[in-house]
Amino acid sequence: MTATDLAPEFLEPLLDLLRIPSVSTGNAAREPIDRAATFLRDFVRAAGGEAELVGRPDVNPLVVGWLGANANGGPSAKTVMIYGHYDVQGPEPLDEWETDPFVPTIKDGRIYARGASDDKGNFWPLLYEACEMFRKGELPTNVRIVIEGEEETGGFNLIPWLEAYPHVEGEHCDACIIYDSGSIGTRPTITIGARGVIAGNVSVRTADIDLHSGVYGGTVPNALHVLMRALAPILPLEDGRLPPSLRAGIDEIPQTERDMWDDMPKGERAITRVGGRMLHPTSGERYYEMTGWEPSIDVNEIKAGDPRTVIPSKASAHVSMRLAPGQRNRDMIAELERLITDALHPAAEVSFKWYGGVDAAGFSPEDPVLLAARKAYANAFGQQAALWRLGGTLPLLDVLKRKNISTVLTGFAGAGDKIHAPNESYALESLSQGRIAARALLQEFATL
């Protein structure tokens, strides 16, 4: 597929959006964030819908909009929430990009730009199609639009907004569509769940100041050594599974999900195609179990000392844990602190700073909304959708689950898109599939 196969009124606004460097990570500038949010607000308004920017001045704005059903719906029309995010990761390292990350470049059937896949390009077909159906008087459902500007940094604005939803008296949400996921191979895919997460810093102190290693070495504790030993009890075992107390509370895996794994690409291929190496000989065969139904822990960063002969007096590690279905983030935070504290050197002090926590969330493939989505995909693409469980985390999924808003997490990102990395891209074919899927879902949800 080439750019000429896509309608210019569909493609050109997306390219304009990709040109806005709406980075939310690091020391990001606020002006591009506001510009991207305003761009999307104005796009919805230009279609005839309602839209506004919502949130405190110190947080990145939510774009919240409304498109009323205008085709065969009337007062009894269903309401569907659609979600995406306009913020992006920073483009660093810049020297590894083959093109400017904020000058979208189309080549070999793909758009290259930061956000091309995650999530501007992925979400754009859903937003565009809803607005286009509304313009033409073909929209069979009400559409509540929610576009976030802090997905890459924690959703500080979105989660309180969702917790308080609905904000309009009498509004009831019958389903939610999230375009922030991908496809398994060439098959349209519905993600039925995601793991939870907790993350934070573990810090230890062993002295008031750094000490000379020649004068004090072997007589005082080294903060970095103390931290490494304190972290040891929480680290994965040889096969990748966590120690027993950190696996507490995991739900039993439904046989229907185990059966789905037979229809998925081999786990070893999923690991090796991105340049990964097998942790254990069984990692490939257990890939879908480990990334969907087992917790995992990673030490993401350690900071301590200097490259000189000192004994560090303080050290800190950033630790993240993915939670399996059934586990509760508060329970796991307490257990992590217990294991680390019990292993701590008696002369050391430890402190913890956690950045919130999110439980795993998912929806049954037999949920009426999921069944409707599966039917829509079968009709639109002539094949059954693949179903899988995401190893990552979407905080809003936990809130939607608690509010009984059945959700279709989908999208058309691919393994070759390189999200969060240099040379991120998105296939033009994925844009086309996204439009087809969006129309099919909205039409099918009108019959719920």
C-alpha cells in the first residue's frame, strides 16, 4: 500500500499531528502538549461534535468530546467510549533515527515518526471514522471521546476523570473501545486483559558520607553491596518464576485461554524475533503463561557511587513488578517490603517510594461486548479475531473493569513498529485496517 491509496483528508491531518512533538516524558515542554490537545479538540469540533480540554493547569489536558448518534439510534442509542493518547515517548537517542522523528516520512509502505504507532497513528483511524460517520449522518451510537496526554507518564489526569465518570447526568456507557494494542501476525486481534503493575524506588543508606575504600574497606558496609543482597530475595528463580510468596493470589488459568495459546505464534519466535535470548530452556513453551498469568520483577536501574575508590554510603534501585490476574498491588507492595527489609544488613537503613499500583484486569471472551466485537471482526475481515492477554499494563483498564464498562482493547500495531525506540513506524495497511475495524465495531455495538 502507498500513501495515494489513503484519502488525503484522512492522512494529512494525521501527518500534521505527528509533526507536533508532544513528548510527556523527561523534562518535556508543555507547549507542544497543549498544541496536540488543541489540534484534536478542534478536529472533533470541525466534524460538528462537542469537545473541550479538561484537567488542572499542572497536568496535561484530557481531550473530552461527544458525538451524538444520528443514524437509526434515537434516544435509545447505545453509548460507546473511545480512548487513545496523544502524548509520546521522547525520541532519544536521536543519532539512531534515520529520519527526523517529528518530520513524518513515508517509505516502503510505512510512516516513520515518533508516535506513528504509539499511539497517534494507531488511534487516529478510530477517532477519524467516528467523526466521519457523524459528519455523514451515519453514526449509530453515541460516542464519548477521551484522549489522554499522560499515558506515557502515569495517567494522573485520566484516572480521576474515569473514577468520577459519568460527568453528565443520565449518561451510561455500554462499551469502550481502546486503540492502543496490536495484531498477532496478520490477524486482527482483541486483547482480553492486561497484567497489573507496581513500581518505585528502594533506597538504602549505610553511612553519613561516602568513605575512602583504602582506609575503611572491609570494615564498613558498602551501600551498593547491601542493596544487591537485599534485592536478591525478590529476584526471579532460574526458570523465571518469582519466589512463592510473590506468586500468592494468582487466579487459575481458564482452560479456554490455554486453548487459545495453540493458535498463537510460538513463544520462542516471539522472543527471538526482537533480538531477545531465552532465559530458560522452557521459556518459549511457557511464554504466554509467563507474560499473561505469572507475575514478573525487574530491577530497571541502580544508582550508587562514582567510578573512583570510594565506598558508597547510599544506593537506590528502581524496581517494577507486573502483577498476575488475582493479585492485589497493596498485598504485593507489603510483601516486597518485607522480603527486602528482612534481608537488609542490620547497619543499614531502607526506604521505599512507590508510584502507585494497578491491579490486573480483563474481560471474558464470552462477555456480550467481546462477542459483538468478535462478530464485527469476523464480518469485516473474513476471519476470526485472535485473542490474547497483554503482558503490559493499562491503568485505565482496571478502572473500567471496576466500573463494569466492558472494553475491547485492540489496534493494529505490529512487532516491527519499534514503539519507544528509534525509527518508530506504522504500516499504511494498519491505518486502513483501523478504519475498517472502527466502522464495524460501532455498527455492531449499536445492536447490543
